[in-house]
Amino acid sequence: MMMVQWMKFRLNRKGQTVVEYALIVALIAIALIATVTAFRAELLRIWQNMVDALAGGV
């Protein structure tokens, strides 16, 4: 009986998959934060240009 339960436990990969997906999401989030931080000044300039263009068009 214990052997059957042990085999079921070893074959259950649902928890492993959830952890893998969580790690992928965490790595994507870290990469996104690093990219935004690296290009912060450029992104702010682009955003301000869009705001100015919209304000001028009104």
C-alpha cells in the first residue's frame, strides 16, 4: 500500500509545473523591470512627446 502511494507521489508533476510557471513569470517580471529602468529617460521623453502632441491637438 505504501509503495503505491509513493509511486503516485513520484508521478504527480502538478506542483512542479506550477513552480516552473511561477519562475518563468518572475524572470519575465525581472527582465521587464530591468528594461524599463535601463531606458527610463528615453521612455519618459517618448511619453512626454505623446502628451505634448495630444495637448497641442485639442
